[in-house]
Amino acid sequence: MRADDLRAIAESFEVTRLPAGFHDNPFPVYRALREHAPVKRMADGSYFLTRYDDLIAVYKDTRTYSSDKKLEFKPKYGDSLLYEHHTTSLVFSDPPLHTRVRKLIAGALTPRAIASMEDGLIRLVDTLLDRMHDNAQRNGKVDLIEDFASAIPIEVIGNLLGVPVDEREPLRDWSLAILGALEPVLSPEVFDAGNRAVAEFIDYLNGLIARRRAQPGNADTDVLTRLIQGEPDGEKLSAKELLHNCIFLLNAGHETTTNLIGNGLVSLCEYPAQRARLLASPELIKSAIEEMLRFESSNQLGNRITTQAVEIGGVAMPAQTRLTLCIGAANRDPSQFDDPESFDIARGPNRHLAFASGAHACAGMSLARLEGQVAIGRLVQRFPNYALAGAPLRSGRVRFRGFLQIPATLGG
Ligand code: HEM
């Protein structure tokens, strides 16, 4: 694309009015912004950041760049349950609430705890692969989201919080509805659905928490028991903090991981030479997952607010300026990645920002990586000729990049 075209794209960019084709392929727009307006002012006075180094600088400085969203969410959500939820969860809070909750959650997601989940995960994935095989025999094709990618995180997080298997069904819809309300544009329908989902979720969790209080689980591995009990001799979470952080945890590991698996499987179809490479060298699965996270990051946007006057990339801004951090753009920044628009499953180094960085870096990243490695690694080896059976259906979201359906055949 010519420099003039890129400049025009950058100049007209507005996150609430996205150009046609953006959802299918936002990367030319991200490139235009990186090159011509890397700190781009939006009509509402916020800034949209696309350069790798700028994102790193923001992530590292939690004093200057706050995660607290009360100011931003009040006008958006008013006095609603969505407001209460999104302003009480750790991801959208600063110390001391953030430190307290993070410590409790991180303590249950240690490398040892995660390694102990691997056998169960392999069994789950193999069961789903068997089921897909039977489905494909009957119907000719399967849906890699419905039949596979979305079924994995729901079981994993369900196990982590000890949600009984037969009570997990509504979790996915609640999660989609609550996270959907974080999109830059919020329709009344999405707002209502989000609030309804928080209400139903709270209702469900009140019962689950009461049962767990009566019968605590093993605090080393059961996150809900940890969150209920708090640190030994430390502070405990209030009832409201407990509820909203359970909801957050269920949501955080859900759509994001579904999208990692779905996006990765589609990328392998679009880049057959890379798939052949993975088939020939299965040990590449770890770097392949990192590349999938970089190339088609399931979480494309993050947000911060300035606590004091700052300058980013030569642009001066006052305190209380809202920032959107574009992970999808930073992950293709040529100043950090050689040949960033190419999909290379053996890429190294690969210091992508798919899990963000700094104090709020994803607390579930090791678990997400393991889910991706087991799910994609085993599917590719079991069905080496799987193929798309029609165009995958995009979710149409900007913040969370992924598919709602991926029709596929499993090959001979
Ligand atoms: C591919 C899958 C995943 C991706 C791409 C992802 C991405 C992210 C990102 C970008 C953040 C930082 C948000 C910010 O500060 O702006 C985050 C935070 C978080 N994620 Fe993940 N995540 C994934 C899976 C998971 C899983 C499986 C879990 C839990 C089981 C999880 C739990 C969390 C938690 C608790 C936080 C908040 C950390 C904090 O604020 O200190 N995530 N995630």
C-alpha cells in the first residue's frame, strides 16, 4: 500500500467507526496507525496506541497508568451491575485490591498446579477428538468452535473453581454477554444482556459459595476455596469482591482461550507449509502457540488511564486521559519482530504482548499455553488433513478477536 493511502487510513481512524473489512483484517489499519499516527487521538479525547515500545512503557508504570476504570465506566454503565462487576474485578483495579486478589489467584496457578492438570486436559481433549470423529462420520463436518475450542476452557475453569460438571452449561453465554459489554460501542441490547448475565451469575455463585463454605475444598488447588479463605493471617475479600472476582476468573480464561485455539487452527489452514512443519516436528508446538498468540492475538485491546500529565511518543496529555493499548498492532511492530506479517511457528525470540506485561500480565498465561499446546498439538496429529468446510464466522468484536463458528472436515 502507498504511504499516502496509509496516511489517509491513519488520519480517518476512529475506534467507534471502523472501516469496512476491519474485522476480517485489521492489520493494514494497525500498520497505518503505527507508521503515521502511533499515538492517535480519538474524538472522545482518548488515545489509541499501536507501537510496541509505547505499550511496554505503559504496562510497566502502574503509578502513572492506572487500571482503575471507575471514571471511564460510570458514564458507560451508570449504577448497573455491569459497573459493579467491572470495577471490582482485579484486572480493572489498582493496589491494594489488585495485590490482594492477584496473590490469591496466582497461588493456585503455580507451575506445579498447572503441570498437575496436564493429564486431565489430555483426557478431555482426546474425548472431544473422539466425539468429533463420530460427528464427522455422521454429518460429514464439525464445528471447531462449538465441538472443540469452546468446550475446553469451560471444563478447565470449571475444574479450577470446582463448578459441578452438570452446572457448567450457562457459563459460556454469561461470559460472552459480560465481556461483550466491554466493546468500544455499547448498544442497549448488549448492555441489557450484560447486566442480566451478571445478575444470573451472582445468583448462581451465591449458591456455589454457600456450598463451598460448608464443604471447603483443597486450598492448594481449588481457587474458590482460596478466595473464600483468603491468605492465612491476611485480609479476606469482601462478599462483593469474592463474587466479582469469581465471575472475572471464569470470563478471563474462557473466550480468550477459545479464540487462541480457534484462531490457531484457522491459521494452520491458511499457512499449509507451517502446518506441514508442525506435523513433521511436533516439538515445535510450544513456539507455534506463541506465534499464534502473537499473530492473531485473542485479546486485541487493553485500557489504562493516566494519573498525571504525561508525554507519549511526543504527544502531551493531561491526567485522566484514557488510553487504548492495541496489542494486535504492537504484536506486528517491525521494531520488535522481524518480518512481522509472516506466520512462522518457529519464531524466536517472540516477546509478544498477547498476555500484556507488567503487574497485570495475565495470571492464567501458563494455563492458557498448556491448553493451546494440548488442544492444537493433539488435533493436528490426530487429523493431519483437517480442512475448512466453508468460511469461518467471525465474532465481529474488536477487543476479542475470534470466531463463533469454524466449519471443518477432519480428512481421511
Ligand atoms: C489465550 C488466552 C488468554 C489471553 C490471550 C489472555 C490475555 C490477558 C491479558 C491481555 C490480560 C491483561 C489485561 C490488562 O491488564 O489490560 C489478562 C489478565 C488476566 N488473565 Fe488472561 N488471558 C488468557 C487466558 C487466561 C486464563 C486461562 C486465565 C485463568 C485461568 C486468565 C486469567 C487472567 C487474570 C486473573 C488476569 C488479571 C491479571 C491482573 O489484573 O493482575 N487468563 N489476560
